[in-house]
Amino acid sequence: MGRLKIGLSNEEGENRLMWFLNQGCVISCFRDLFYQEAVATERTEIVFIKKEFFFRFIRSNQDNLDFFLDQLYKKYQYCINILLTEHKSTSKVRVYKLIHQLGKNYGQIQSDQSILVKNFLTRMDMASITGVHRSNIIKYLSELENMAIIKKEKQFIIIKQPQTLEKLINLAD
């Protein structure tokens, strides 16, 4: 199983970490619009497929189309969410929302209803995604840990109280 960090940048060199791709994910190249960077965070196999073959495969089965559209809609929703909330939320709320989204999209629910997120983002990745300085990322994570909402380790984070995290986000919005 592999995992890629996908970053996009424009001609002016403005760069942003956009999303992660796990096993079975599909991404197209934005040749004319953006410069794209993919960084493997673990052993990963990348398969390049000709566009014609890919579209023939998508049209061959409704499940294939549904799978692809689901991935596309999630990326679209994420981008729209960034556009709509980027300047409305405080830096703290943007970090809280990122942790919440990571738990929702990549976490594994544990028997005590906590959420385990393996291969958690680096502080630099979190700063790139949220536009919040790395020192503030560390501060906000520590605050959540002191409130016993999360537990952070080097390679993972446990969202011990996902409902409380969600309430903090909703109160701030």
C-alpha cells in the first residue's frame, strides 16, 4: 500500500499541499494549469495510464465510474471548502478542521470510539495546508492534547474525543 502527498503550484511559485492519495486513488495531470508535485511518504507504486484506456475502463462498469466520481467530488468539495473558509476561520479553527477532516477521511475508529490516524501529517504539511505558521500548529496541537481531545505520537495521532473537537469547531464558526 502506498501513499502520496500531492502539492500544486502556479507559475508564480505559490505552492500548497492539496491532498493525499492512498492505494487505488486516481489523479489526473494538470499540465497547462498547475505544476504538480507528488512525494511518496511510504513505499509506493505509481501506474501511469493512457487517457483513452482509462476512459474505456471507467465506461465499462458503473462501479468504476462511481468510484472515480466519488474521488473527484471529494477533491472538489475540499477545494471549495478552502475557498469558502480560508479567510473566515481563525488559524486555530483551520487546524482543528484539518485534524477533524483527517480523522474523518483517513482515521480508523477504535473500540472506545476514538479515531486513530496513522502516518499523520508533519507540522510543515499542516502549515502548508492551513496557511498557519508551524509554531502555531504546535501550539494548537498542544492545547488539544492538554484538553485530552487528542493524543499525538510521532507517526500517528489519536482523536480521543471526536465529538468535542467537532463542538469546538462549531462554536468557533
